[in-house]
Amino acid sequence: MATGAVPDRAEVRDAVRALLALLRERAPGRSVEVRVPPYGAVQCVAGPRHTRGTPPNVVETDPETFLRLAVGELRFPDAVAAGRVRASGVRADLTPYFPLLEPARPSDASADG
């Protein structure tokens, strides 16, 4: 994405699913449902567990926005304000959990010699 290369559909699907799993690990619980159609959804964030019907706390976004949030190219509040993320419910602010990945650090070329 940052390089301008367009990943294929399978790469996007696999990346979204892996990052949703990472989000579930980092924010254990079942009070918020995070949806990234058509690739997946997870329940996460500590709080009252949702079991039936429409969850009271839902975050939904498209795959590109989710990936940009995960790598720190986009801030959660900015994505919500721009309408790229739909967040409803008192626990739907996922700001503390993004980015999911640390930015890559440039290698130190001077260390080689």
C-alpha cells in the first residue's frame, strides 16, 4: 500500500484475517464485534459478552482502511471522522489498539562496515 503496489485479493484476505486474529489477541474479550467484510469478523475488547442478535458495540470498515489502521498509516479517530470506519456503542473506540504492527525501522547501513 505505501509502496504503491496493489496486492491481490488473496493477499488482502490473508492479511486482514491475520490482523483480525492479532487484534483479538491484543484486546481479549467479546464486547465489540469488528467486521471487515468480506474477509472476516472477530469479537474482542473486555466487557459484557454479547451472545445473540445485533451486538451493541460494532466497528465495521473496508479491508483497505483496516490494513491502513493496522500498520499506522491512518489513525482510528481520523478514519471514523472521515466515514471510513463505522463505530457504534460505548466500547467501539478502538484507538488504544491501533496500530497493530510496529512501523518498520530502516536498517542501519553504517553498521555493516
